[in-house]
Amino acid sequence: MTLKQKVQKVLGVGVTEALVKMRKQTMWFKAFFNGNVNKLVFADERPFKVYHKRDKNVFFGYYDLQQYDSSGTRILAHVVDKNANPKSDTAMIAWIDVLSGDFHEITNTRAWCWQQGARLRWNPLTDDEVMYNSLDDGRYITKVCNISTGEERLLSSRALYDVDSTLVHGLSLNFARLQRLRPGYGYSAIQDETMNDIAPQDDGIFLMDLKSGGEKLLFSLADLAKDVSDEGMHYINHICISPNGNKFTFFHIWTRGADFPLKMRFYAANIDGTGLILLEETMRISHYSWINNEKMLATTADGKYIIYDVSTAQMEIIESQYLCRDGHPSILDNGFVTDTYPTKKDYFQYVFRIGFNGEQYKEILHLFADPRRYGEHRCDLHPRVTKTGKITIDTTYMNGVRSILAFDLEQNEM
């Protein structure tokens, strides 16, 4: 039982939440008197832009998707009200002109969350279309919308977590179950129909044929849970397809509930479900990115950065004094860009670049993270990096409302 659960047991959920809010507000006041509120500091002077709307949250979501189009002139964003609730409110999907900062509405969706949005992305085959998850007739699905004509079409009868670069295959999971067990990562507009089943036989990872519309259950939660002796509800998260589309990785996670500690296994498999290999079950992996088609860079909850070979399960921990906190890595040619969670002392988040050898460290910026946005509503930076060195992050440094900060890496940082 966690400390929060012990307090809830004594004081009740309502009183506990009120105490948490009071503590977070106190932390904000402390940051205000220390002059840290709204602070943004680049280590080196460089141009940047902030894309925002008054009294609206403007954000993209997770770091494993590209926010820029191929020309680097447009970025995608979700726009929701300041106090929006994913369970009942709609998110506007828009593209933003990078130079002018003008917002252009594309469509809207009821399938969104604070951490991953609607899994919004550009169609990998054309910049004329965007892909996003949506809610239709009581089901989560994936749609494609032409940004010029506004014409929408169905891409998948299940909401997709990831697609390959040729748009032939997609992988899906149960976003309602994910939200119930990991709030902020799934969707809450409809109820999880599997809530009474700890490991459903007919739920898990689905391979979607985006040409024929067919689907196949690759791994059921029941099969994945067969040799797990711990009590808990089982679910899937963080599916990620390799650059060439041949393999994918995922988390198999189990927990007694959203407020309980979780246990997990980190797996890789071929796109058709063959060749399943366990990469990690001892350390708790948090995030990862593909370095190439055979290797992944992963982080752990206690701050380790590890390179895994997805064919052999061999691993190498990157030893570095700078890599001691968990983050969200995006790959560069000779290293990666990553971030940190807010420090307890001043509530700053950091973005930095570092080589695969743990050297060539360089801080890029640090900025304020509003402590009043916590739990499901927290705003991780999720740095997203293009091949040309353009970076965007989501942030609450400006008045506690989400905005998108964009800047470029310098040539010697690539």
C-alpha cells in the first residue's frame, strides 16, 4: 500500500485530494517567491517560438511521433479548454503555420488524453493528410483527414497505437482499459468493458491490415499473464514499430489498480507476432526509442539509460554522471536528446543532448513546470526531434497552461 493509499484509508479520498492540491499550491507559491514561475532559460542564446492560445491548452503529446510535416513548415497540435476533461470534452485538432503562428482547425475528437493526445500524426505517405484516433458509435477508431478539403475517411476499426511507414500495418490495444489502469494514457469517453477480467483472452495487441481492414490478435493478455504469479490487472502500453516496419516492442504491465505500484515486462516481436523475445523483466523500463532496426535506447524509472539488441536481448548500460534521472529520449545521429521530470527543489525541467557513450553532454534549456499540474494532468516535456534538428516540447511554464515551445539544434549539436 502506497503512502497516498494509507492517507486515503484514514482521511478519505476527498480530504486526501484536497491536501494534495493544497501542497501543490504551496509549492507554486514557493516557486513564485523564488522568482521561478514562468522562467525559461536557454544555455546558449538561440531563437525560439511559443505557440499558444489564451485560456487554452495547446499541446502535441508523446515523443515517439513527428509533430512537423516533411517540409518543416507546419506542426500539429491539440487545443482544449483550460480545464478540459477528456471524459466529456472534445479536443480540436489543428495545424499551425510555423512562421506566422496561425492556427488552422482540421477536425475534432473525443478520443484524447493528456499524455498522448489522440496519437495524432501526419500520414507517412503524404503531408496532405493527418491521422488521429476518434470515437464513433461507441468504439474507438482511427480516422484520416485531408487538411485541404476536410474530407475524412476510416483507416482502422480499432484505435491505433502505431503504424508502419508504408501504412500497411497498424497495431492496436484497448485504450479504455489502458486509461482505467494508467490514467492519462488511454481514453475515458466510454467505459472499459473488460474491467471485471484480470487478463482477457480476447484482448491484447491487435495487428490491423490497413489495406484489407482485417485484424488479428497477436498476443492476448491471458497468454501473456500465464506465468505471472502476482495479483493484478494486466494491460498493454507503449507499442512502437521499428523504422523498417519488421519488428515492434511493447510493455506488458500488471497492477492491482491505477493507484498501486506496477510490474512490467519489456518485449520485442516480429510484426506478425512471431519471434517474441523478452528484453527486460528485472528493471522497470519507462521509455524507449529505436536507434535503428535492431537496437533500442531505453530508460528506467531509477534513471538508467540502456541500449538493447532486440534480436538477442543483449543490453548495455550507458555509464554517465549525467544520466541519473528518467527521461524521454529522441535519437540523433551520434547521440540523443532527452529531458527530465521536475526537480523537487525548484520545479525545473531540463532538456539536454548527450552522446551514446555518455559523454558530449550539453544542456539546451531548463524551464519551470507548474506543480499544480500533477498526476494524470502533468505536462512532461516529451522532446520531439526531426532529422534536421528541429525540436518541439510541451510545457506549462507560461501561467500553468500548456503551450508548445519550438527551437532548433545548432549544427555542432547534431
